Amino acid sequence: MSSEIICGTNISKVYATATGPLVALDDVSFGVEEGEFISLVGPSGCGKSTLLSILGGLEDRSLGHLDIAGKPADSPRPDVGMMFQTSVLFPWRTIRENVRLPGQILKLDKARQKQRTEELLDMVGLNGFGDRYPGELSGGMRQRVGLARLLAHDPRILMMDEPFGALDEFTRETMNLELLRIWEATRKTVIFVTHNIGEAVFLSDRVFVMTPRPGRLEGIVEIDLPRPRTTGIMRDPRYSELVFEIRRMLGVDH
Ligand code: ADP
């Protein structure tokens, strides 16, 4: 039996727009193994967010089939957590109360959630900030809260749409290291959208390379760099080779 936790077959998406139908995804097929870290890279508008939204059950597909954990996936599901470029936090709730929100919505055991919230605040480096309000935090810290909240109900699959894309380069790098550390500890399945090729290579087991519209899967690049990874890996000639292989697939090497 396959250990694929996500299996997409011939997925297409056509949006109806004022100027006519727009093909955002064209016949995309792929499988993801449980515990894999996958990045989706491609130029702006190639359908990365659309594919992630379909995988997260937020958007319908026009054609094709999608199985998650062995069952047809057609709506949002509690075993999938989603995180976006900007974490929308409730400004009137403390950081702790924001992290607790998914558990409250899903009516999970209160005592367990209370303990988990403290563990997560610790995990994302926000120990001591639980009583603060979002307005008191930097952008990087707010994304840390978003990361803790994403993990609050312990989803099996994490879908992340450019979660650190709005942060400065230094903070982004720190957050990538934090994410890898958390991933090493939890081994969740991660689908990570980015247009930053270096970031995709640094983080992933495999990189799905998408072409400009209509979004197709141009190819899949296996990232055979050792783990655990530190930023030192960027000096490895293999890191540069992989970045250039993806650049070539995307047609950005001239
Ligand atoms: P990416 O995440 O790679 O930048 P998107 O998935 O956001 O790409 O968009 C893919 C294409 O679909 C783009 O041309 C975009 O304009 C279009 N698109 C995305 N969402 C909608 C929508 N709700 N209605 C119409 N067109 C859309």
C-alpha cells in the first residue's frame, strides 16, 4: 500500500472571469508521502496559491481527483492546517488567546489545550509573551504566533502560503530555521509555497516546479542535501547546483 498522504490526479482549475475563462491549473498530478517537506515554486500567477487552496479544501477544482489520507478530499478538514503570508490575529485577544482559538473552535479538551498552548509558545520562542497583544509584536513575532496557532490543533498536514514572504531577509532566515527545527521534531507533512528558489531548496525534500500560466507541473526536483540543515548548507556546491537546476527549469537563466 502506498504511504502517500496526498494524491492529486489530473487537477485543473478554470476561473470564470469578466474577460472569459482563465486556466489557472492545467492537469496537475502528484503524490506526497507522509512526513515529507514539499515546496511549490514558480513565478507569480502560475497557480501556486490556487493549488494550495484546492489541497486545503478552500477552493473547488474544475477537474481531477484529490485524495487526502486515503479519502476523497472536497472540503476543509481539521487534519489540515493553513498559514498565510500575514497571520490574521485578533487584536483584542492576547497572544495566548489567539493561539488557543482553533482548539476552542474545534471544542478540544480545555486542560490539554491550555498545556499545549504553553508548549507551543515555548516552541516558537514566545515564552513570556502570552499576555501581550498582537499590536505590541513585530511582524516576525506575529508570524511566530501564526505558526503556534497553526500547530494548536495538531494537524497532520501543514499548508503554508509564503508564510515568511513579508518578512525581511534576516527574520525570514531565522523563521526558516525555526520551521525546520519544528518539522524535525514533529515530522508533519508540509506543503510550502514560495517564489524564493533558495528557500525552497534549503527547506525541502522535494521541490515541485510550476510553469507560468496555465500552471503545470514542469518537474519535481529531489533535494538530496543532508539533514538536519543549517545555513552553512548554502555554501555546499550541491545547494547551488540544485538552485540552478530549478532556475533552468523555470527558464530564468539567461
Ligand atoms: P500564484 O500563487 O502562483 O501567484 P494564483 O494561484 O494566485 O498564483 O493565481 C493563478 C492565476 O489565477 C492568476 O492568473 C490569478 O490572477 C488567477 N486567479 C486566482 N484567483 C482567482 C479568482 N478567485 N478569480 C479569478 N482569477 C483568479
